[in-house]
Amino acid sequence: MDTSELLKKVRKIEIKTKGLSSQIFAGEYHSAFKGRGMAFSEVREYQFGDDVRNIDWNVTARFNHPYVKVFEEERELTVMLLVDVSGSKLFGTRKQLKRDLVAELSAVLAFSAMQNNDKIGIILFSDKVLKFIPPKKGRKHILRIIREMLDLESPTPSTNIAEALRFFTGAIKKRCTAFLISDFIDKGYETAARVASYKHDLIAVKVFDQREAELPPIGLVNMLDAETGRQLWVDTSSRAVREAHRAWFVNHDQQMRSIFSKIGVDLVSIRTDQDYVLPLMNLFKKRMV
């Protein structure tokens, strides 16, 4: 992708996702992802209904009248995006490639973080960590994140989610909110995810294409596994073949859901040909409860 084309794509994503972040997601994001705690703000006179546990006894004794401490939420968060850029992200059969959906989702989350004055950073990975951009604030920083994500080409097509999670856990010391965005075509990441979720607020975002879930009956098709380079002919007109493929997808999806359910990680699944606004809104609302 040449520079002018890249800049046009970055700008297009900014216009679309920044609008969504400010007009739709701002309030929900703020409520769904809380600050680090409550910080002391001021002392004021006691009013009917105030919690007596907040009475400042030193000030009360000095003025012979009850005063209470007022606390405000420490709003600033650090948000990390762990983005899978392995070979399987180049797949997409209808509206867009998985890679393009991942870029939009990442931008929406980044601009939502910016609206709330949060820091945002990113880890781009395939079978190893390819790029780490530490958390910072500001529009220029977010545009850099989007540009790097669109322009980066992985030298290897395979995926190692556990490696990315281990790097993340080691690199980010203070507790943060982290979005792990992948199609999760990988195994062996449960332990690393458990450790990361213990230290941080981890959310899993699965992206997938309709044809990964269900093959259409269109006859003999030459297929390429983008992560292994293996090619094979598949007879999609065979009902048994289509059912076996469907069973593989369902089993893989159930295993992934079981992993995240056991370690208490929220999961949202988003398909390439469907609008991602509703799934994200549902995720945010779920976390407000």
C-alpha cells in the first residue's frame, strides 16, 4: 500500500470511527470501563443523606459543625489493544476482510478512549510480537496506531496468542483495560490468558467470516490455508464435507468460549458482513450491570 493510499484509508477510518465514538459509544464506554478508584476532592458541610462514614472528624471538631469528605472517580485509564495481524486476517468473502474489520474496531475503541481522556497503546502480533506502541494520549497518537496497523505486514502468517499475552503481561505493569482482538485460530493460550486477566481487565473480541462457519455448495474449490500455506481441493457440493466443516467451527468456537468463561473474561463475536455497533453496545451495557 503506497503512502497516499494509506493516508486516505487512515482518514476514512478516522471519519467513520471517530463519529461513532463521540456520538454513540462515549457514554457507554465511560460507564462500562471504570476509573482506577475514588480520589479525594474536597471537604464540604454535611447535608442530610450524606454517608456518615465520610465525615471528616478533624474538620468537624475544628468548626464544631459536621463536614464530610467528597470523593471523585479517578477517570483516567490505560487501554491496550492486542491485535492479531496473522495471515488468516486476509480472509473475507462479503463486506470486508477480517483485517479491515479489526482496523475499524481498534479505531473505534481508541477514539472512545480518547473521548474519555484515557491513554491508548497497541501490541501487533502474529506468531510473535511485531510492534509495540506504548500508551499515550491524543489524536496524532491514535492516527499513528491506525497507520501502523494498516501498513504492517507480518513476515510469518501463523498465530501465537500466548506469546502476545505474555509480552503484554510483562510490558504493562499497572492494571489496565485490554482488548484482545483475533479470530482465535490458535491453541494453548488459556494459561497466558488467565495470568493476563488476573493482572488486567481483559476483554476478548472475536472476528470471523460467515464462510468460516458455513461452506456454500459451489462444487470443487481450491482452498489455501493462509496460516500454513497448505493448499487442498475441497468438494463443497458434498453434504458430509460441509457438515464436517460446520462441526469443526462450532467445536472450535465452543472451546474458545469455554476458556474465556472459565477465567471470567468477557467475549464479543463480530462477523465481517454485519454491523459491529450493536455487539459493542451490548458488551458495554453488559459491563454496566
